[in-house]
Amino acid sequence: MKICKKCIMMDTRPRLQFDENGVCAACEWNEMKKEQIDWESRYKELQDLCAKIRGKQRYDCIVPVSGGKDSTYVADKMKNEFGLNVLTVTITPPLETQLIQENLKRFLDYGYDNIKITPNPKIAREINKFGFVEQGRPMLSWTSCLNSVMFRLAVDFKIPLIMFGEEGETEYGGLTEMRFVPYYDMDFAIKIYVEGNDPRSFVQKDYSEGEMSLWLFPSRQEIKEADFKVAHWSYYENWDPYVHYQFASKNYGMQIHQGRNTGTYTDFGQLDTPLYELHTYMMYLKFGFGRALQDACIDIRAGRLTREKAVDIVTKYDGEYPEENIPVFLDYYEMDKKEFDTVLDRHVNKDLFKKVDGIWRPTFTIA
Ligand SMILES: [Zn+2]
């Protein structure tokens, strides 16, 4: 296993490339952001786009929001700094937490229109279970409808811009094709967010197109006629989740967990659903890195954490078994513990882990 010389991201991360000095693409991008990217001209590009679309329709821009730090930040920018009439859109997460509901309500109270969409929870559960069992992706339904829902609303409501948060491939390491491109299309969304799959293949039962419509993209013809743009905020400003957290906390009273989140040392990210714990635990079993390592790499690149300190923290917290919520997961997937463990066993990378007293332990060390 290769580990980046600057951060500690591993080459098991899908699509991540390393340069000849053993530095990963996310760290390379981090340097480019400081020296090569002309942020002013990118900001100007967005100003020009907003000037063109502002006030020409009911809603100028869709911002997908959860009530979390990043989407709060982006929605605020689009409304207050760029003066657009923003429609915020929330997709109800599976096992939605009380905390995120309160944060969303608190955020909306500052003056935002919001549509909250709950894709059929029965189908959603079926897709999430399929994702967990077959692909080791326990929130497959939620992650796979995030783009299709926004595209659908842009078409139906004739909204010319969708502004997502970060482009994860560029920011955290993966494909580099979006580094200099402001907009993306349906083909990119399908490639990255559903790994090229047709969501109809995620379900056993023969649901109609109508029943599956929130997971399906509009037709090419519809998208062409609607002529909207889909962008990421991270193209226009240096992306830093911690800065967004400070902003959301100060200006919108965003609340966080008491104590750190399971599997990491931070307490402010991904508060939407306990399934995120399982999602990152599966990531750990499949690739050898979990939530703590992911957070630590962001903090190393932002200069908040040394690589050495990060190694200590990650060794301590990464891959923490989500003990407390196991009964919640069993109930949601309608499984017993034995079936659940069989799924973990199926997806674990046996080159990186061995089972000790019923729990998978790493055979590698990070250095
Ligand atoms: Zn790196």
C-alpha cells in the first residue's frame, strides 16, 4: 500500500493518482490552489453568470442543503453575496437525526425557501440494503439520487443554476478533469456518483419509471431544452470545511454533537444520519482508510495538523467499530447480527485486515 508523502491518503482511494515524488493528487491540487489558481477571475466568472440570470425567473438557483456547515455556507453566499433568489432543496436522509432536523429548521428560519423531498422510503431502504450488501455502500439510495433530484427540479421549475458544495474528486483526490472546468453534466454525475450504474438495477421488484423517477435523470432532450448549469462552489473559492463550520456556527447557530463523532476526532461533519458511521466504517474495511484519516488529510493540507500528529490521531480513532448503532443498523436493514457480519466479511480487504475476536483489525500501520 502506498501512502502520500505529504498527507496520509492511501493509493487504495478510488481513482487517486500519485506523482513521481509520492505525492497524491489532492496535495498537488492543494499547492496549485495557493500558487496557480486565479481565484479573482473565477469569482468574476460567477459574478458574470449571476448578473445574466438574476431575477429572470422565479428561482435563480438551486442549492442542495442539509442543515450542515457546507450547504449553509454555500446557500448564504448565493443569496446574500450574489443576490440570487435561492431555492434550497433537501433530500431526507435515511434515519435522519434530530440534530440535523433542528439545524435545518434553524437555518431556514433565517429566510430561505426550501423543498424537502423524501424519495419513497420503502424503495430507498431496498436500495440502501442492496448497496450495503452488494457494494458495501450503506447509503446508496441517498447518494445516488442527490444529482438526479436536483436535475429534475431544475428542468421542472426552469431554474438556470444548481450550486453544489465541493467537487470531491478534485478536493480529496480522484479524477482531475474538473480542476479547470466550472460546470459538469449528467454523464459526469452518473460516472462519479452512481459509478455508471442504472438505479433500476439496485432493486429487485419491477418498479415503474414513475415510482423510480427521483432516482432517474431527466431525458437528454429535457436537459438540453432546460439549458441549466451545474456547478460546485469549490471551483470559485478555496474549499475548507472547517471555515464553513465556523461560519455556520457563528451566523446560523449551527449545533454539533456532544463529543466527537464515531471513528474520528472531529465533531462537526456529516451529522445527517447514523448510517454515515457505517458508510465510513465500510470504507475503512474496503480501502484501509476511514473517517479520521479522511478528516486528518483535510487538516494537514489546511496546515492545522502536522503529518506526524495526524498519524497518531488516525492510529487511535480510524476504523472505530460503530458499536452503539449496530442495533439501529440491524433494524434498518432487517438483518440479524450474523447476516450483518457476513456482509462485512464479504467486503473487507483481506490483504489489509484480519479478524480478531470477531472484529476486523488492520495488519498494516500508517507511517
Ligand atoms: Zn496527499
